Amino acid sequence: MTRYANTAAYRFVKLTDREALRSRLHDMAQSRDLLGTVLLATEGINLFLAGQEVALREFFAELGADPRFADLDVKWSRSDTLPFRRLRVRLKKEIVTVGAPDFDPADTPAPYLPPAELKRWYDEGRPFVIIDTRNRWEVEQGSFDNALDPGVDSFGQFPAALEQYADLKDTPIVTFCTGGIRCEKAAPLMKKAGFNQVWQLEGGILRYFEEIGGAHWHGNCVVFDERGALKPDLSPAD
């Protein structure tokens, strides 16, 4: 039986009290012996925390008492060891760095595609293109079948990389990433660039693994902690 729970969650929401929030969230996590990283930007919050499941559920319950963070979509996995060595709560310009702090994804929103629906599209042979918005070294470790790799070394290169797909502007496109957060910007950026049929995989690869498993996937999924990568059953890769 695994000893620890690992969580990932995010939300794009305007934060004007980041300094006070940083102190409060640090105390909330530290008092429950949680380890990991919390990023705070004016555009929102991104969390990767691990510890005892009871403690994590208490943390998210307390966090959810703040209306800005109510009903967070938390992705869960489990491991025999803690994948983090310390707790960090940091302030950043962007929680997803694309080099455009003033870009508002809400201006050109893209709809979510549930994991079960993506599987159905694959199973039915539906004509669509799927684009991996992660960095090339992540893509090399594993990806969805027939996924296009924009070939970026950092997400900041993604907007320029879209030029290679100019002939796909009227093609159904699904974007995906690890936990969904990069697609919250990638899909709206594509809509803003004139791509007319863009969806984002709801909850990313981690939610797909959680609900579907490894269907239409090959390899492992890189995660940013000491586990390194996860198999489709959400266990640490070898």
C-alpha cells in the first residue's frame, strides 16, 4: 500500500494579495507536513503538493473556503516515497510562462474535451489533429498516438511555432499537456492566431490516465518531481 498522495491543481484567477497569500499558504502546508511547490502570479495559482492524503484533503478544504479557490480540480496520484524534498511557495510573473504577462486566455477561450471523448474520437477514427504543447524532451518520453510535436524547448516558443501549422486553421485540433495548465494558454493562443476549431484536453494527461489509462498513449508522462515520469497507471516509471 502506497504511503503518500501527490496532487496537482491550478486556477487562473486574479490575485492582488500575493504576499499575504504566500505566507498563509506556506503556513497551511507546513503545519500539515506537506512538501512541494506553490506558484502565485497575478494571473492565478499553480500547486504541486505531496504528503499524507488526509492532510492534503484538509489543506484543499481550507483553501477552498476562499471563493477564488473553491472546487479546485485536483489531480491525484500515489507513491511509496515523497517526491519533493522541501516546501516552496513562490511569486512569479506568470504561472505558465509564455512571455506575455498581459495575455488574458479568457479573451479567446477554447472548449474542454473530456478524456472519454478524446478516446472516442480515436476509437472512431474521427479526423482531427492532436498537438503536444509540452517541451520536446517531454514529448520524447511519451505522447498520444500521432501527436504533432511543435519542437519547442520552452513554452515561450510555442506562439512562434504555430506558424508551421498555418494550413490547419480549419482542422479540428486538440491540444494537451501534463495537467492541463499549459493548454489554458496554448488553446486560446491558437484561437487568437486564427485556428477555428480548437479544444483542450480537460485535466491533461494526468486526468486522462486517471480516467482512461493508456489507450492511444505510448511511453511515459514526465512530471516535475523526483518520480521523474509516470506510467499510464499513475505509478512511477522505471
